Amino acid sequence: MDPLLLIAIIVIIFVAIFALIYWGFYNKIIRTENRIDNSWSQIDVQLKRRADLIPNLMETVRGYMKHEREVLENVTKARSAIMSAKTPQENIDADNMLTGALKSLFAVSENYPDLKANQNFLNLQDELTHTEDKIAYSRQHYNDSVLAYNNTIETFPGIWFAKRMSRKTREMLQIPEASKELPKVSF
Amino acid sequence: MGKRILVEDQIRKNKQLTVLICAFMVLLFMGVIFAFGYIYFNNIYIALAFGLPIALVYVGITYSFSVQTVLSAAKARPANHKVREEKLLIYKVEEMAIAAGLPTPKVYVQESENINAFATGKKPEKSVICVTTGALHKLKTDELEGVIGHEMSHIKNHDILIATVTIAVVGTIALISEILFYSLFWGGAGRGRKNEGNAILLVIAILFVILAPIFSRLTYLMISRRREYLADSNGAYLTRNPEGLAKALEKIKTDHPKGKPRGSKTVAPLYIANPFKRSASSKGSIWATHPPIDERIRRLRSM
């Protein structure tokens, strides 16, 4: 065979392989980026949902808790912090505030047997705990997605393609070390 | 306690092993078809033309009926939002789906005193998680979470697909070797090979066809056990709490209610613990669908 033809074939094969790898990495990077954005919107949805539940809770609780003004105020404050938050980290910080405020509210509620027997209150408590868990898991998924993304664009050969697509690593959300269960309070 | 293993590493190791075992399964399948062709027609292509369509149709049929068959065999009903226990179950499934980044599966409940759960569905977008009432009564929140994480991982790993396809392949291998058996007895085989005299090769082919169904069944069980470990470690990764599932498994081990288990034996691999064989939980058998519970607990605790 003509050696020139042979070289041409080899070059074409190499170019084709390179193009395939580039294609694969391009799609992978875009896919993981979309996944990160999507999991952020998940967190956002849950945060909003939780903030929406608060007025209902306040309405139910107000009649029973006459002497717990500070506890109630903290919840309202945290809620308005969520509503006015702009960046993801601000959002998360406000949400942590709300989690703390709700924790003390539910702890204090142990002192009000009438309130504990209220079906509406129980349902709200279940649902708020549920949204809180959902937020925790969506953050976890967000961070998992960011980790996968960073791993892709920081290891070889992904790092090479990522540079050409001018992609940078993303920040993970800082999650506070907090126990999932409500604190047991004794009086 | 052994050395601590990163959950991510265990997941990767498990996946690699599954690929290896599946490759062996494919080799067995091709081998049977070739042996069949060699013995029966002296032509492997004719066998290929018969074997592949049979296998594909079989897989297709089992696959398309899988969800309904499983649910009706278990006599499962959709979870009721009005009962608090079942509402909290639905909540937990939603949370785990978020953690796994999957659409929320439908939630079903099976009336049974046993602690058990299974997942089914053809693809992650249309999946079902079913939990027994026994599990709802007897498991604490973090234990239930561990169980649901395990089932969610079965869905995420496409284990339902792997199980149905491997079952179908095992069935096809058994079918082919049976056909061959009968034809050997009725003297139909070996047409046109009298003068070739390659007796050793023929004997090897026949032996292979006899042993293949046994091997394929064992391979299938090996895959099933492998997937259990994988779902355990994936589930622990989702909940970030291996202890929850470990405690749930401990409860399953010691809990032996009266009454017969219900459900389809084919889907036994999809349950969190085999509902039909409780006594075999202490020692590992090569015929078991699930790894021994003690070993699963040990691995979870070493994460």
C-alpha cells in the first residue's frame, strides 16, 4: 500500500477518535451543569414551600402560645430573611435560621398539651419536618452533583476539555452540622 | 471490625464485578447457542437464527408484564394519604427520591406482618416502591429511611431491568438445553456428522449444554447478591447513615412472624430480604438470592 495513504488513514482515525472523546466530554459537562442548576431549583422550591407554610403555623399557634413572643418573633424574622434572600448561600443561611427558630418553637410546644392535640398543628409539624428533610436532601444532591462536575473537569482528560470550554469548578453549599432530630426538652 | 471502606469505592467495585459477571453470562449464552448449532445442525449460524429471536421475545414478554405481575402477586395497594403512618412513608419516599435525583416513585403498601419492601418498575420514571405494613409498624424513622434508600438504589441502578433480563436469559438457556436433550434421546441429532469423527469436541459440546443451565442459574444468583450489596452501599450513600439500614436488617433477622409469605418468587431478588427463605440468613449459600444478612450488616457497619 502507498505509505502516504496509510498515514492519511491513521491520521483520520486519530482525528475521529479525538472528536468522539470531545463530543462525549462536551455532553457530559453540559449534562452535569444542567443537573446542578436543576437541583438548585429543587432547593429553591422547597425553601419557598416552607416559607409558605409558616403563616399557617403562626395562625394555629398564636391562640395557644400567649407567652412565647420571642420564639414566635424569631420564626417570623427568619421567614422574612428567606423571602428577601438573593444568593444561594444567603438563602441557605436564612433557612438555617428558620430551622433553629422552628426547633425551639416545637420544643416549647411540648408545654401546651392542647396544642399538641390539635390535628392542624400536628399536620403542619409533619409537613414542616418533611420540607426540612427535603431541603437537607436537595442540598445533599446539589453537593453530590457539584462533586461529580468538579471531578469531571478537574481530572485528566476532562481538565483539558474544560479549559477549552472555559469552565470553572463550582462551589459546594456549606451545610451546618446539625442533628436531624428535634431536640428533646425537659422542663 | 475490618478496615473502613469508602462508600464510593465499594460502589465502584460492585459495579465492576457486575459487569464482569454479566459478561460471563453472555459468554455462557453464546456458548450454548454455538454448542446447540454444532451438535444439532453442524452449523452455528442456524442456531443463532433460532436462539436469538427466542431469547429476545422471552425477554420482551417478561419485561412488559413485570410491574403488574409483581404488584398483584404481592396483593399490594396504593398508600393512603389519610393514614399518618402511610403519609410519613410517602414523605420519606419523596425525600429519598430527591436525594437520588430521581422522579418520585409511586408508593404501595402490602398487608403483611413481615418486615419487607421491594421496588419494581421498568424505568426510573415509572417505578413503584412497596413496603409491608409490618415494616411500617416495627421500624423506626431512620431504619425505614435506610430501607427506602436501599430500594431507591435498586431503581437508580436499573436492577429491575437487570433482574428481568438475566432471568429471561437463564430461562432461554434452560429451554435450549432441554430441546437439545430431547433431540439427543430421539436420535435426531448429529445429522451429517458421521464421517467427521471429532468425537471429543462433540462430547465437550454435549457436556457444556448439560452444565450450562446450572452455571447460568448460579451466575444469575451471583449477580443478584452482588446487586444487593450495591444497593446497600448506594442506599447508605443516599441517607448518609449506614447504621439505619443496618439496624433495620437486624430487626428483619430476629423478626419471624407467623403466617405464610406472599408474593412472586421471581421477584424475590427485588425484596430487601428474601421473603421465602428466612432460615438461610445466617450462612451464605450459592443458591441464595440474597447475601447473608450478617455479612450485609458487617459491611454496612464498616463504611
